[in-house]
Amino acid sequence: MSEFITGKKRTQYCGNIRAEHAGSEVVLMGWVHRRRDLGGLIFIDLRDREGTVQIVFDPEKGPEAHTLAHTIRSEFVLAVRGQVNRRPADMVNPSLNTGEVEVIAEELEILNEANTTPFVLDGETEVSENLLLKYRYLDLRRRDLQRNIILRSRVAAETRTFLQREGFIEVETPFLTKSTPEGARDYLVPSRVTPGYFYALPQSPQLFKQLLMVSGFDRYYQIVKCFRDEDLRADRQPEFTQIDMEMSFIAEDDIISVIEGMMSHIFEACLGRTLTPPFPRLTYREAIERYGRDNPDTRFALEITDLTDMAGQSAFRVFSETARTGGVIKALTVPDGSAFSRKELDALGEFVSPYGAKGVAWVRVGEDGWTGSLAKFFNQEMMQRIHEKTGARPGALILFVADAPSVVSASLGALRVRLAERLGLIDPDTLAFTWITEFPLFEYSETEGRYMATHHPFTSPAAEDIPLIETDRGRVRARAYDLVLNGSEIGGGSIRIHRPDVQSMIFKALGLREDEVQTKFGFFLEALQYGTPPHGGIAFGLDRLIMIMAGAESIRDVIAFPKTLKASCLMSDAPSEVSADQLRELSLKII
RNA sequence: GGGGUCGUAGUUAAGUCGGUUAUAACGCCGGCCUGUCACGCCGGAGGCCGUGGGUUCGAGUCCCAUCGACCCCGCCA
């Protein structure tokens, strides 16, 4: 470190000074968080990454420093030499970690001045995200954001500690790689030396990690950036970080137990939270039936009940028609939900419309029967049976959605979370981990008009379902598993296909032409023929994991330099135009 | 690709039915102040009302387009 004041070096961080340092001389360096200039006495809160401490400029203790201190403004960078002074009892500031002490300045050097910042860095004033992102380096001075970034560093470090101890080997894989069909849109990088050819940035190191298993590394991991050129969300960035892993000679339970150990280690080391594996498991089917989605938030109950049989027999046309035409009628039962106002109930209909539902039907359960416009379509016996199935008691509210199965699940799945938030059912301190297993291997895509891989095309089918690949594709179960935490998918993986014949069969089932398979995956299929061990792996979204650990609302709060929803960086102004020369060199033309 | 919210001093917001000189708080600048800690008191400066067009005698306000940020659906193996 460079030397400043009279040849002295920084002795410690501002935020770390405590009563035990009283009487000692310190040299501090940091930013002016706030100044209180009383004319005679001047107080400065000096800030560094560990916190702030009060500096006192007293004309009797340091006349030159006091004179200079009048010129100090917010965010100036200072070096201060002085004595740590224990504050008199009536001047202790209990809201500061350093509140029992202060530093009496004897010498001051202004290391740098600062323009007035475009927003106040007090962490309390709401500032538009636009501005925060443009001046990200200033936003990053704020305590909350620094805490998140520091937590992220610790999680990455503890992940490495754990995995190295478990015999995993970190291997770097290429960023400049090959574009492959299936999956997300690729970010492309033009090749200069081979005009008209492109690299793709990896959506994940999937093929490389499997090839490392072929190579015999046995256990691989990497904390690695991945790139997907798709539309963004509050929890999605175009470049994001995965904890990527692969293991040989293992089955589902081996991976699950390693990950349960890894999560326990990370949460204990970084948050002091003790987890209690094994985590509960749900099949995909159960998750959809009970929670409406494959990433259920299991911090609260409020489960979905299937009432297709009962409600389908009611005189209510919408219900009977839905049941008759292959749709389903499902419900959420809110105990004591009768308090919902008519206005709130109407708003629920709007809430589910993005998921394709035409509305939410509701009844209030009273001591003697139902109230609400739907009540007249149900007789006493039907009500009784529905009460039994849903557990509804007087005072409850029953919310029905009738539609195609996928619409009903999506609607009620979202509504369930919304209601839980509204009713305060979610304990923010709970950590609800759940494994989701037995995903379908294929999903039919209406837009593509064909079956697509639910997970990815290298996922192994359940052995007993292999015959179904030819006959009943939709029913083939995958040896895939996701780890869900508090309603967020934080990781997912699978046992891979290690037999070239099965891999070819899957490519074929996905509608890939033989020549296409050879061009895109030929090298990989060939590799599988040189002695591939049974293997499988998993990848975690580090950003999402940190979000939950930090209690962050947006993925931007856990990434130092994030991009906007339009994938631009407001600070550096990327992406931007490039010169004609650059384009010519790459043989590219803007159309 | 679709739906929604927002854009007014440096910042955060108010701005009525379209009508005089566009308000306030914080911040900033100057002055006073020796125990403040969101210091206090006095004074002052500060506006492309996102941008472009239209309607009107007159637009921050109404209409159209556009740019940007955010949220959701589709999409994200």
C-alpha cells in the first residue's frame, strides 16, 4: 500500500475500530459519508467497506487539520491520523458498531476530491434504477449491495472448499465454442480467420463436462459464466453464473447426497444456518398436482385440490362443459378467506388472465351453505363432498379455476403464491428445499409442432421407459432432478445418456435429421463410443442462490455490473456500434 | 412478439377541469454555530416537464408516435 500521511500506512478499517483501541494512534483511509460542520467542531463519518467511524476535528487538537476539514465535502477520499477516543457515556451512538468510540484527528490529507454525486448514497433515498445503473460504481458503495457482493464471494469460496474436499477437480471449459441446436438462442462470435463462421458462447458447459467424464476425471466442477440470448426477467440475466458439476459411476442418490452436503456446508459457513437433510422429494407429477408448478414454494401449505369430478357434475355450465371436454376444475381453499372483499376477488380474475384462465370462480363457505353467485348451482350433498375433499370449514373461501390442465395449474400455482403473500403465510426466515424428480423426458411444443427435451437432449430416460420412446413419447420419464428453494429453481441436473445408441435414439425422437446430428453432435456421439462411464451431474444458478441467501428481490442486486431487461449496460453503454473496419475484418455487413 | 407501470430542479415527489411567475422536501452553494451523529438556524442558486409531432388563442396537463427503465406472459434444452 502506498504511504501517505507522514510516511504512515493505513492501520485498520474504519468500521473495525472498537473500544479496545481507545488511546491508540490510528491511520484511516476512506470516503466521507457525512459531515456535520458545527463551525468550531467538525464531525465526519468516514466510511470504508467495513463500516463508518466518527472523526472529530477539534481546533485545539489539530488546528491545521481542522482548517482543512472545512473544505471537505461528501465522498471526498481522506487519510486521517489521530487518536482513538472512548466517547463519554452520553455521546455513545448505539446505532453504529463503532459508536462507542471516535477518532480525534491530528492530521488530515485529502487524497482526492469528489463531484457532488448524482444521488445521495445514504441507502434510504429511493432512486430510479436508470440512474443507479448508470452510476453503478457509486451504487456499489452502498452497504446493502456491498454486503451481497461480499456474500457472493464467500459462497463461491465455500463451494470450492467443499467440492475440493469431496474430490472434485475444477476444469475450465471454452467460451468460444460451437453453436448447437435445441435450447436457448446463442450469443454468436464471428470468426475473423474463417469468414462466415461463428463461435457460440456456451449456454452451459454441458458437452465439455460429459467429455471430461469420458476422459476419466471422475468428478468435475466449475464456477462458470453461461450465456443465453433470451428475454429477461427479475431473476434472469443474459450472462449468469453456474456452479457446474459432473460425476462418474453414480446414480441419482449419489448426486443428491453430495448436493445436500454442499448446501449444508454453504449455508452453515456463510449464513450460520444449519440445514437438516435429507430434503423432501416430490415427483414432477405431485408437484404440479399439489402446487401447480415444478418449482413449488413449500414454505406454506395452501395446496390445490382437484374437484373435476364433483364440480363437473354441478349445474354450472362453465364447469360441466370444462369437465366434458377434457378440462379440469381445481381449487384453492383459503381458511378464513371470507374476509376478501368483492373488489379483491374481482382482481383475482385479472391476476390469472396472463396464464390463460378466463376467470376465478369463488364461493364463501358459511355455517349453512355457500354464498356467492356460484352457490345456487350446487346442492347440499355436493357441497358436503367438496368440504370433505378441500377441508373447507365455515369462514373459508374456495377459489375455482376451470380450464385446460396446463392453464389451471399455471393459474392456481401463481395464485397460491399471491394469496400466501397477501395473507402473510410466508415466513421469510424459512428455507424450504425440495427435490423435484421424475420429470417427463419430452414435452410437446405447440409452437414447434414437435416434442422437445424438457431438460436437455443428453438426459437419460428411466430404463423401464426406454420402449416408450417409440410408442408413447409423452410418458417417458427422465432421470432428471431439480432442487427448488423457496419456490425458486436453484439447480437442476440429470443422469446422462452414456450409450451412443440411446443418444442417437433420443436425437431421432427430437426430430433431428441424421446429417444434422452428425454436423452438430458427431464429435460427441463418437466420444461416447470410446468407453464412456455412466455419469450424471447438476448445475446451480449461483445468482439465484445468492438472491435467496441475501433476501434480494432482483438478480441485479447480486451481480456487480448487471444488464437491463434489454440486455444493455447503462454504465458502459454496451452493446454499441462498431467501426466499418471492424466489420470488414470480420466479413460482416449490417443488413 | 404481447400486456402493464413509470418518466417534472442534482434526487424523490406534488401539480385540480387545459389558463398568471411550475411547488415541496432532501441535496447543492454562501453565512452563523465547540458535542454533532438524518446536526441546527439564516439566505441563495437551480427546470429541454424523456424526445418528436399534433389539437388548441393557450399544453407539464389532451391525442399520436418514439426512446428508456421496471414488472408479467410467451421464450429461457
